[in-house]
Amino acid sequence: MNDFQEYLHAKRTVDDRALNRRVLARLRVELPDAPRTVEAGAGIGTGITRLLDWGVLPEGVEYTAIDNRSENAAVAREHLLDAGFSQEDDRLVRDDTTVSLVAGDAFEVLSDGEYDLLVAQAFLDLVELDDALPALFEALSPGGLAYFPITFDGETVFEPAHPLDDRVLGAYHRDMDREGSSETGRKLLAAVPKAGGELLAAGSSDWVVYPPYSGDERVFLDHILDTVEGALADELGEGLQEWLAARRRQLRDDELVYIAHQLDVLARV
Ligand SMILES: C[S@@+](CC[C@H](N)C(=O)[O-])C[C@H]1O[C@@H](n2cnc3c(N)ncnc32)[C@H](O)[C@@H]1O
């Protein structure tokens, strides 16, 4: 696995804790039998097995998982084989559930009106919301459901407090605003009705990571710090290096706490 895939693998347990159970319960209630499902930005496929294993998606589902990094499909395939799927032609099959892994740009691959459920986890904050949302809604049949879990919403906290936190985290959020928006979660609540959808449920799904770190969560935090470094290296210079050194020391010494505020949103078109 490359670094990004290791990060996606390590964040599974963080997402498991964070996902809003009330929004998930509403999704379970609203889903039709055997919903034709598509996921945009599916990463290494961890969302597929979670929704099946947690009994949110019924067995018998046809699931299309799209990601524009083609190398993610290979890791997703391994993940599904480990989870008891077997390869049949170009699909992965477990009992009567089938998964198709598609490498490509979700906005090009999706076709109109084909799906009962669209999932996009930790995705909308990476794209231009006002363009993306109507395009994603078009993939749904009338009455179809859109589920947007782990949508970043503008608050990052590291503890213990550091004098440079405001400067570093302000610049970090401004960097996110270059391609998507660091406040996508709250903006989504108005964007859904504007794009012709009905909000069915919304709630917080904050990442809360603290020592002693479980699973691979030290790897997860290490990647988050690398991401801050990658985003701000040119901008903050020595101040950033001082902040990073303190945070990496705290991570090594089992002292670092990280919280990211996010929203889960369920809508119907
Ligand atoms: C933050 S990751 C989240 C992955 C996964 N949903 C999860 O929560 O583990 C975002 C994913 O979206 C993919 N992505 C970004 N833009 C995309 C696009 N236009 N079409 C398809 N995938 C895209 C990236 O390759 C990446 O795997």
C-alpha cells in the first residue's frame, strides 16, 4: 500500500467511532430492498464492507465503487477478497451481493437516474460543492437517497494547545478552501434544498483521536501531520517546523489529541 492507502486503512477505526448513528439509522429505514448503490470517491473500499457488515445495506445489493486513483481499486479488490468476496468476471461477489470497482472521475462515470443510493464519504469537501451536488443528484432515480458522511466542517483541534495553533490551523483551512471548502458540512445543509433535495437527517461525526491510540491510529495521526506539512511548507517556514516538531514529539510520547469536526448528511432527491 502507498502512504495514502495506509492512511485510508488506518482511518477505518476513527470513522467507525465517528459515524453518526442517528443518520445511519434513518438511512437504514429509508432504503428500498436491494438498492442499486454507487459510491463516489470510494478509496480502498472500506465503506462498502462497513455498510454491509453493520447491516445498513441489505445483502443482494449491487454496488458500484468509483475512485479516480486507479491504484485504489487494486487495494479495494484485496480488501473485498479478504472480506469473503470472490472475483467473477469483472465483479466481486459475496452471496447475492455484487461490487464493481471503477477507476475514473465520478463526475464522468456516473450516468443519469441509475441509482437508488449514492454514497460520498469524506468527498464533498474536496470538490466545488455548488457544481458537484447537482451532478451527483442526477445519478439518482426519483426518490433516491444521497448519503454524505464525514464531511469536514471547519474546526480542527490539536491538544495540548500550542501558541502557533491559530496561525497553522487558519492557514491549513485556507489551503483546503483552494479546491473545495473547509466549511462544506454546514454549507451542505443549504446546498441540498437549493439543488432540489430534501434533508432527511444530519448530525456530527467528529473524529476524536486520543491516547492510548487504538489500531493504526498513530499512523492516521502521522499522516494528518504530514498533510498539514505538505499544505503549508511554503507558507509558514520555521514556525510550522516548530509546531510540527512539537506535535510529532507529542504523538511519539502518547500525548497528542486530535479532533476534526464533521457532519453526516442524508438527503432524498
Ligand atoms: C479523503 S478520500 C476518502 C476515501 C473514502 N471515501 C474513505 O472515506 O475512506 C477521497 C477519495 O476521493 C477520491 N476522489 C477525489 N476526487 C474524485 C473524483 N472526481 N472522482 C472519483 N474519485 C475522486 C480520491 O482518490 C480519494 O480516494
